[in-house]
Amino acid sequence: MYSVRLPARRQAGVFAIVLGMLLGLAPAGAFAFDLFATHQVNVQFATPDGKPMANAEVRVFAPGEADRPYLTGRADADGKFEFGTDRDGFWTAEAQDGTSVGRVMIRVGKAGAERNGLSPVLVIGGLVVLLIVAFWYRVLRAKARRPRA
């Protein structure tokens, strides 16, 4: 088995960089991150008397799929919720906070609109290429470290 052992100081530096990158990607508030989303939708739920539906349970339904939620989550303290959509059409978001129910239909996209999200094929293909390059690099490193007879 081949393994690379980094000095403790370098390991800590690599860990700090990776942790910083992950924390930088962490969403703030009620936000659902979707790599393949073509549109970001922001909704804010309020009770009939105008008070925000703080921490309400939110369910989002995709166009033509009213029988099962596409996404679930919680609204923030101001009743706001953000989510990404992967297709055009009428999306439904529903919030429930125990005493009130709020529902909204959102038209996403328009006819003939150009998609601006990342293609899943492109992302997966890029990851496969990176995996092949990493494997090739390990093989070359192993050959270089092998004692010559």
C-alpha cells in the first residue's frame, strides 16, 4: 500500500484550507444549494396579519409533481426561504408554522429562455477526468519511488 505522509504542520495547513473552503460554501439562513439549478427563487411567507412565518416548515413542489415534495426545509426568522429550480414551469411553495399555512405559485423561466445552469454531464465528466488524472499521478509516483534492480 502506498501512502503520502505530510509533515504535521503541512497537514494542519491543508486541513485549514479545506475547512475554510467548506465553510465558505456553507449557506447562510434558509437556503437550499443545488449545483444544477437554473434559477434561484426567493419567497417570504407571512401570516394573514402580516407577521413573518418564522421557522415555518417549507415544502416545494416541482411542476407537474404535486404529489411529492421536490424539496423540504425551514424558513428563516423573517419567513424567507430560497431554493434552486432545475426546470421551467409553475413551482409551488407551501409553509406551515402550526397555526397558519401559506402557499405561493411561482412561474420560473419563460418560453425560449436560455438555460444558464451547469450541465450535469459537464460536471460529472469533469469529475471523471480529475479522477483519471489523480490515478495516473499516483501510478507515476509509485513507479518513481520503486527501487531499481
